[in-house]
Amino acid sequence: TPGNYCLGVQYLHGSDPNYLDTYSSSAAGECFTVTPAAPSLATLVSSSSIAVGQTVTDHATVSGPTGAPTPTGMVDFYLCSGTTSGCPKVGAQFLDSRTLSSGSATSGTFGSTLTPGNYCLGVQYLHGSDPNYLDTYSSSAAGECFTVHGMPSISTHVSPSLTTEGQTVTDQATVS
């Protein structure tokens, strides 16, 4: 657990009559500080490509060093538009906040109102009352960017609109 610690040494003479039991708690060189760790933050968006009107989620896993307790606290999810190179927190749009469960959290669904383009997500771990870890932010593009594709419009035209048996009819479709 993070904090300030000092070591002491006790000598027990046992059956040696030449020495007395003694204890040394000299602070010189025997004290040290344990600081909170920077956790690892792994994130992954549920889809790298969606159509206008569809939704995505983002999943975050926060972990500490081997042997350390599982991080507790919350994660905040952020969205950046017009980019494929990550999502710096400055200028990002806040999406959602979720409590970690066994070191993981998944955002709520979002994206149904996004226009066509490129987007990336960012995730911030907030340690809350967990003294073992520091807050951290991940803006990596790896696994965190996605594209919203527009839906094409289709128009059709039949010619002629009124026909008799045996007459040729054509149908034209335009996709834009």
C-alpha cells in the first residue's frame, strides 16, 4: 500500500551472555516511500466501421503490476471527431462514466446520431479512493478509432409508367 515506511532491526541474544537484546530504529537510510502505480489501460471499440444510425460501445480494462490488487474506481469515455490518430482529452466530448467491475467497464451505446466521418475514443481511469493507483488517460488510436459510413440513397424510375401486354418496360435505379 502506498505510504511512508521505516525499517527497524531487533537483535535477540538468545543464550549468548556477552550481549544484550537490542533494537535499532534509526531513520538514517532505513526509511522509504511507496508511491501509487501507473496502471495499464487497454481499450477496444466494439466495431471499426458502422453505418449512420448504428451504435458502438467501448470496453476498458485497467490492470496493475503483477501481484498488485485489481484497480477499483471509474472510467470516463470520450469521443473525438475528424481523426484517425487518437483522441487527446483536450477538446474531446465526454460520453459516459462507468464504475469498474473486476478491473473492467463497458460504455453505454452511442453513435446513433453521428454523421459520416472518422472518430476515435479516449478513456480516462479515475482511481477514486483506490490509493494503489494514479489516474491515467489513454488516447491511443490502436483499437479505438472507427468510421461512420453514410447510407446511400436509391431512386428508381420505370418507363413507360403505363403499358400494354407485350410492350417493353425499363427500370432505372440511381444510387447516390
